[in-house]
Amino acid sequence: LKARHEQLHVAVWTRQGHGVMMAPRSGGGQGDRVMPVQFRRTYERGLHQWIQAKQDDLETNIVALDNATGSTVDVSVTSYADDVKERNMVENGQEAIEVLARSGVLLDGIISELTLTQNASKAEHLAAFYGQGQDAETKYLAR
């Protein structure tokens, strides 16, 4: 591990194509086991604010009982490093679109205060409708 930190180099590039190479000699690098936790610490408070805003505005949270603490926990949002996954329970395709759009606006409002933005080009959506009429709802979203 010591050698990894002594040999770590970080390249920082501007949009104009200019760059600088640095050797930090401390901190963590991509692939270090602790980095997902360290990275998440930068925006964890904002993530909790977003979850609360989703509960208040959208009422799409999914809760479960934590047997260890006895408290109710929202399990509709999970994260790993900078990847955030949300699950929403909706009635139809139109509501799914509305909930995703509103949820995104809520998240943008909170993380912009941290000088962060969503990478919309990496967003992925997976719909699963069950029961009668599910084919039509899936087709509605696929258009």
C-alpha cells in the first residue's frame, strides 16, 4: 500500500486540453477499497436530504423495519460511491415519467449546493409493471 501511494499520479485536464500531473503522496486512488465510502461522505448529507424530500413530495418511498435498531428505514434508495439507485412504486407509465422527472429536479436542487451535478448521460431506467395491462404500460415507456 505504501508503494501505491508513493507511485500514484493524478492527471487533471482542463476543457481546453491543458493538463497537469500530480503525485499527491496521500489520500486514496481509484480502486482503493475505502474510496467508495470516502467519496460518498462528500455528499451523504445531501443524499439524506433528497430522500426526505422524495418522501415528503412524492410519497414513493419503500420502507422496511430494521430489526437491529427497531427503526423504519427507507430502502428505496441505495448508493455505492457516486452511483445512486432509486426504486419507485407507481401505478402507470405516465406516473413513472412524472416521478422520475420530479425526483431528478429534487436531487439537482440539493446536490447543486454541493457544486455537484447528475451525469444524465449515464442514467438508466428499468421499468417492471405487473398485472393486467402491464404490456401497454411497458410499451408506453419504451416509446
